[in-house]
Amino acid sequence: MWNCSALSADRKQGIKKANTMTDSAYTPPKVWTWDDKNGGEWASINRPISGATHDKELPVGTQPFQLYSLATPNGVKVTVMFEELLEAGHEGAEYDAWLIKIGDGNQFGSGFVEVNPNSKIPAMTDTTGDAPVRVFETASILVHLAEKFDAFLPKDGAARTEVMNWLFWQMGSAPYLGGGFGHFYSYAPEKFEYPINRFTMETKRQLDVLDKQLANNTYIAGEDYSIADIAIWPWYGALVLGSLYNAAEFLDVKSYTNLMRWAEMIAARPAVKRGRMVNRTWGDLGEQLHERHSAADFETKTQDKLASEDV
């Protein structure tokens, strides 16, 4: 007969833990209903319906491209792309970057929803043609700009396909990093072992994919800098450099030596340094350029400069 007293201390602890997990397990209802108070730090902007919540037209500047964004990883992709185009001499890539405060719900204004019915930043209007063209989703924006200026994307063949492979790898993978790992490790109102372990495992698998790819390639898709690098760096480069989720030590990022080499190399590019400042509202005041309307704004309109003018 089984003798409970003969169980080891470790076994007893395991059973106790399993029972605790069972007792606290969530049983889904037959029909889900929205609890707008549940969801942690971003509960106020997460909702199960789409569309505008209020009337608010978007501002429009004088530059050929109108960008509405915030310096999240997705926002940084596009501002880095614009700054790289300008760095490469494409004067037609001048842009107005307007700040969208997602914590305040700006993305649910009627004007923003007209540009992006999905109410996510960044969103862009291209005014260079006969009629304005809306462009949303970062992969679409990057490809649109790359094709328009014939830059950072090979025209055809295997090289183009390889860049597109990695561009869409990022689009499919980053939700596990941001909405999965980042949410449960950093933003969720409570820490739970199972989701953190689940998404940590996937995040480290993705870091390993990148590390192995970069073992034999200078850049993500080969020997040329491309929109694949521009798309991936704000997520995975920022993560391993310690500026995303404060998770570098937890993920042991220094063990991914090829990825670290690439991340540091991209971070040193002048256009990347500028791009990550645009629409940024946190951190060092000298690295915050809330709105960008010309190249001169980097010298005169950062928050440290504006603060000194108010003194």
C-alpha cells in the first residue's frame, strides 16, 4: 500500500505546488466578456472592438511624408528608415513626424483611424502622388519606402527574397517577444511562472536563430544593410543592448555573441541614433525629439533644449 509518509520532501513540495496550481487555475466561461479593468499597465487602451472613440483630425505638415507615431520598437523602425534614406542622400524622403500618445488614446481619434483602421502606430500618409496614399503596418511602410527610393532592398532575385524572408520573420516573431515575453515579464499586473517560462523559451529560441544567422553574415540578410536590419534591430537589438524590458541579464544576452556584435554595430549608425530619438517621450531629455519636421530639429528641438528655453 502507498505510504504518503514515505514521500521525499521534494516530492511533497511538487504535489503541493501542483495542487496549488490546480486550485488557482482559471476556468474559461462559456462566453467571454470584457473586463475593462483587467490588463495591467495598458488596460486603458486595450479593447475588443475597433474604430474611433472620438473625433480628432490629424495635423498635416509641409513635408512629402506625414508620419504619426511613437518611439516604440515599431515606431523606431520607420523613423530609422527615414533617417537612413536622408543619410543616403534621398532628399525627397523628408518627413513630418507627429507624436501619437497611445497612453492617452490618440490612436483612437477619427483622423488616425482613417489612416490606420487597426489603430496601431506607426501610420503614414504619402503625399507625393496625385492623391495621398495611406500606409500602415511597418513591413508595408518599409517596403513602400524602399521601393520608392530604390534603397535597402534588392530589386529582384534571391537577395530580395532573403531580405523579405527576414522582414516577415520579424513581423511574425516579434508578437511573441512583445505581446508574450514583454507583457508577462514586464507589464502584467502579476508575475506567473508558466507564461514567463513559455515566452522566455520562445524568445531565447528566436535570439538563437538570429545569432546563428549572424555567425556567417555581416547583416541579417547577407553582406548588405537592408530593411531586414531596420525592422529587426528596434526589437531584438534593443533587447540585447538592455533597453527593452530590462531583461538582458535574465535572458543571458551576452551569450549571443554574433547578435551582440550586430546590435552594437547597428546602434552606432548616425541615422539609427537619430531615428530612435524621434517621437520619444521618455529617458534622457537630450534624446527626446517629440516631433520632427526638419533635420535642424535634432539640434534645436530636443527636450533638453526646449526645457532650457523655458527657464
